[in-house]
Amino acid sequence: MKWFLKCLTQYADFSGRARRKEFWFFQLFTGIIYFIIYIGLFKPLFLLINSGEELDQTELLASMLGNPFIYALLIAWLAFIVPTLAVQVRRLHDIGKSGYWLFLLYGAQFVASMAPTQAIIENLAVLAVSCLFIFFYFKDSEYGPNQYGPNPKDLGNSIQESHPTEDPTN
């Protein structure tokens, strides 16, 4: 829980580094929150669909807009979009990558969303890019400080650890 709150307190902090634990705990807690919202959102809809009555699109839309969980979903998305992007950038910084790599991920998803539903190449590209980012997110921190800041695990941050062959008394 403390890692989730840490990400929320660093709401729009795109500088520095985020270790794997911070990133994955934030993803876990946001996933749980979204899961609860989706259960509340879709349970009445499934009950309405399974009632056996003929429903048109207008009734389904009215049912969705009348559900308070649709507004909870919007509020959660608006509340979590910036911290999600920030922790993704900081996670990339932790492995020595620029935050601009996220343009690849979201650009591929955008291009695939504009393509026809049968566009296999675009969907395979999104799958490949997503697998690359999953690899990035699971990759261990770069040892020692890098251009984005000190190692959040305090590994290799001191002079003696980063240069073990040098005598610190010289």
C-alpha cells in the first residue's frame, strides 16, 4: 500500500527512478480498484441482458449512463492517468531508458485502434511492443546512479561501490 501511496504523492513527478516494487504495486492496486468498478458497472448490465427482454441500444445506453459506476470509472481514470504515466516514465528511467519510449507503446496502440478490426499486422505490432515493455518493466534496476538519478535500491550509489578497484583515500 505504501508504494501505491508513494506513486500518488509523486503524482506528476516524471523525473527520477522507480524500482520494480513501486511500479508493480501501483499497477496491482489500480487494477484492483478498476476491477471493483467494472464489477459494479457490468453486474446490472448483465442482469438486464439476462432478463430475457428485448433491449435496443438506447435502453442499454440509458442503463449504462444511469449506473453511478460509469462516473466512478471516469473519475478513477482521470485520477490515475497522470500517476500511471509518471511511474511508467520513472520505471523506464530506472533501467536507463528515456520516457520517450512510451510514445512507441501508446503510438502502436493508437495506430492499431485506428486500423480495421481484421488488421493482423497492427495487432501483432502492438503485441510485440507490449511484450517489449513487459520485459522493460520486469528488468532489474541499472546498477548505481544513471543520468536519471541514484539507484532507488541504494545499490552502487556510493563512490566505493561504483568503483571498487579505486582506493577512496587517494
